[in-house]
Amino acid sequence: RRCVKARDDRGVCELKEEERAHQIAPEDGCLETQGDQICVCSGVVGDCSLLAGTDCRQILASWAGAGTCPVQAKTVGGSCRSFCAAQGRQCLKAVESRGSYSCTLRDEKARPGDNGCSEELEEQICVCSGASTNGTAV
């Protein structure tokens, strides 16, 4: 991730009054050294919109679980375990999809073993962990 902007704070996750309107150019405060500061970073860890494929959160949120990233992915004969790992995440479950980019499950049955994460299909719904496993945004 990279710094987008940073400001000195009051030690309680709140900007000092004089910092609210203050603009620091050109690095917008990112090169400042403060004991305590508020930083805005690009690519928030857990941001599902950064994953390749179709974001299915709105359609499959209740099935996938809170804080997860359900994605309809073209795995091209690969597994969701590989798909999620390539993006710094863990596969939580997977199921074959019904139709391209539709976020529709072929069935909702639990898969034996690792919840379908190792199944190798052309296209499937992969539920990846919401947070990156390597501590960086993906």
C-alpha cells in the first residue's frame, strides 16, 4: 500500500483542529514524521473490489458470510484455493457457478473436505477471506 495523505492527530484518532483545513503539498503529509498521526493508505486490506472476477457480495452476502469476498472467477481449470492464494487471501468455500458473471450458484450443498476450495473448474464462485493473508492490500 502507499500513503495517500497523512495528518497529525490528537492521540485519539481525531485530527487536531488546525490540521482539519491544512493541506501539505506535494506529498500531502505522507513524508511528515509525527509521533502519532492519521494515515490514509491506498488499497484497503479486505477490499473485495480489488479481486479479479465479478464481485458477488450484494447477491451472495448471506451465503458467503460476513466479511468475506465472494467472487465469480474464471479459474480456467484451476481451483479457488489457487485463485484466492494468488491474491493474498485464503479460500473459505467454493461452488460451481451457473452462467458467466451471474453470481448464481449451481447448488448450495456443502462440499466434502475443504468446502470445494480444491475443485478444479473453468468458472466458479470463490469465497475468499476478506483480509489479505500477507498483511498488504491486494
